[in-house]
Amino acid sequence: MTERAAAGARPYRGKDIDQRRAERRARLLDAALELFTSTGYQHAGIARICTLAGVSTRNFYEEFSGKEAVLCELHERINAVAMERVTAVLDEAREQEPAGRIRVLIDAFLSGVTADPRVPRLAYVEAVGVSPALERQHRRWVERWASYIASEAERVAAYGQAPSRDYRLTALGLVGAITELLRAWQAGSSSCSVSEIAEEIRELMLDAIIRRPAP
Amino acid sequence: MTERAAAGARPYRGKDIDQRRAERRARLLDAALELFTSTGYQHAGIARICTLAGVSTRNFYEEFSGKEAVLCELHERINAVAMERVTAVLDEAREQEPAGRIRVLIDAFLSGVTADPRVPRLAYVEAVGVSPALERQHRRWVERWASYIASEAERVAAYGQAPSRDYRLTALGLVGAITELLRAWQAGSSSCSVSEIAEEIRELMLDAIIRRPAP
DNA sequence: ATATTTTGAAAATTGTTGTTACCACTCTAC
DNA sequence: GTAGAGTGGTAACAACAATTTTCAAAATAT
């Protein structure tokens, strides 16, 4: 009897079943990212996604419950990757003075997220106003980013370079500023460069946090 | 012969034909605003909009080319009304010193736009990522608001309270900050009050514009 | 080699939605 | 009152998209 065939052990075309599924999933996510950001989420049909990914619709529904699930996963993944990158880089910069850490944070985030213009497009345009579930997910991430920025601000305060206060709303506003600048960058072919945006955000953020006393 | 019946002269139910059309149009826009912000733009059917407005689908297509046209007009109208209000109030405050004008600007904008939570919801959530046309329209308005803020900043600079520089990117970021705070306000039942938001935006904006020299 | 699993493509199903056409009714003009 | 324009509701239509199912071919294990 073939008892050890219990779960996904049988190779096919040289690859494990789990591996094949993972690859199809990856290809579907790639294709969806491409179509969602070119034709738009609404007008991107599942059939076209599957064609582009070289996957049948049957396999699509094997991996995802529907189109929105794909969008959710892309959104989640984009944010998670960016957050991971930022925390990793900031862990390295443990020695730096707080104001320098903020520079590092922004550079890491921006360079990561602007490497592929489709990324900000998906996260800040296509994934907006799709469903209550996605809206909640977005809100969670915004809160998370804001908390992160706020904790950095508190670090600056503890260092004595900024007043000790509640930074939650300030951080929320800064997240919005970053979002809008990236949305503009992604939309306009040549309105502004990434380095200009980085510079602007740095100034905006340091001014808002340090809030130097009036002369 | 009834020759003067050329165009919409015949009254009906006591009202002119143009007037009736205008009223239907207004009721349709109201109903659409309600449904777009409750069930979401996507899942709001034209039939339901018409029912809520007390208008037949035939009349709907007499007024609008489709659902998206309604959303466009709502978006345009919301921005136009807000802009008109702000410019009017700011015209009044011609005498004030530039920094005071910014306070006036923010208060006027926020009090106008938060009077009905559906307004920020439609402008900053539902109208996002719908179509290239709407995205362009949104972009135009963002640019317009940013220009407006930038010109106020230049006024502060001319007054000698801020450096004379290019404020375009700063203004764009500030628009984003306002947008995000309103989006959060509109989403969370009780996360933050309008006055807290107003206070935060005031500080954010003044810090960004005045950019007081480092100690 | 044969039975079995896995696969991709396409057909069938199902449901929705935008859009147009129709109809009985109301209101005005004469 | 009657003719005729204007009205709101409903039903019919067409188009499209999502999801499920079927089917035969390809690949593997024994």
C-alpha cells in the first residue's frame, strides 16, 4: 500500500506538489500586480490574470478565494516587506543619534518602495475604497507605521532634542504626507524625483518632531 | 399654433421643466452620496440610487451618462465648494498677518469638510482608484490645493517670517497630511476629534513653512 | 504497460448590472 | 373634456464576469 502518499509527497514534472503550488501562487501574484496597476483593479479580469500567469482558472481558485483575496495579499505583503526592511536597517543603526535614525528610516522605506512604481500604485491607489475588509487592513497598517514613527519621535525626545509629548497625530499626518508624495510620484512621469521626495520628507518630519522653539 | 413651446417652457406640477430636471439632478446626487458612502461606490447599483432619489432610471440617464459621471460630479462639487469657501474666508482676512491667515484657511477648510462625514469619505476613499479619468481629476485638485497652500507660504516668506524657497513639494506633503487625518477621522468613530486634527495640522503646517532655524 | 494522479483549456453555469423600451397614469393646454 | 406631452415604475434585453465543472492529455508509480 502507498501509505506515505498522505500529503503532497508525489513529485510532478520534477517538482514537489507544494513547490508547484507555491510557484503558481507567486506567478499569480506577479500577474495580478501587473494587471491591477496597469488596467486597474476593477477592470482586471480573473481570466486575464490567469492567462498572464500561465495558470488555469481552476488553479486560481485552488489558491485564492477570489480577486479581492489576491489584492489583500499583495497589499499585506508590500507593507510587511517594507516594514521588515525598515526594522532591519534601523536595528543596524542602533548606535546613531535619534535624528540620524529618522534619516535612515526614510531612506530605507523610500528606496524599498520606489524600486518598483507598481508598489506604491497598488498600495496607495488601487487598494483604496475596494471593500470594508481591505479598508480595515489598510487602516491597521497606517496605524502601525504611525506608531513606528511615533516611537522614533519619542526616542528623539528622550535624547533631549525634542519635547516629550503625544506624537500619534503628528505621525499619522506624516504618514499621509509620505503617501501623497508617493502617489504623486507614481502618477506623474516626471513631476519629481525620489531624492527630492526623500529630502522633503526628511525636513517635514524633523521639523514636526523637533519643533524647534520660536526665535 | 403653439410655437413658443420650443424648449422646456411648459410647466408641470407647478414647476418649470428645467427646474424639475435640476431638482431630480440634486436628489440623484444626494442619493448617490448617501449610497456611495454607505454601501461603497462599487456595490451601489443605479437602480437603488434611483429608488432612493425617487427618480426613474430613464430620468437618471437623462441627467448622467452613467454611475461614474455622478461620482465625478460629486467629487468636483465637493472640492469646488470647499475651495470657494476657503477663498471667500481668506479674502475677508486680507488684513491679517500671513501666519494668522493660515490658521483661518485650515479652520475654514476643516469646518466645511467635516460638517458631513460623508464628504471626506467620498473624496478621499470612494473616489480613489476608480478610473484614470477620476484619478486625473483628483490629481488636478490636489495640485490646486497645493498651489494654494504654496502661495500662502510665499506670502509668509514675503512677510519675512519664513525663508523664500520652492514650497511645492512641502505643500503637496501637507495636503497629504490633511487627507490622511481626515480619512482616519472619517473611518474611526472616536479616534480623534476635529479640533485635535485642526490643531495638529496648524502646527504641522506652520513648522513646515516657517521652518525656524536650528538653535 | 497500466492505473492513477495532476494538469491546462474550455464549456457551462450562474448571477449581476448597466441600459433601453414599454406602459399605465398624471398633469397641462386649449 | 380631450389631446398630448411628461412621468414613474417595471420589465426586458444584452453584456459581461465570476465560479464551477467537465474532459482529455501528460506525467508518474508500480
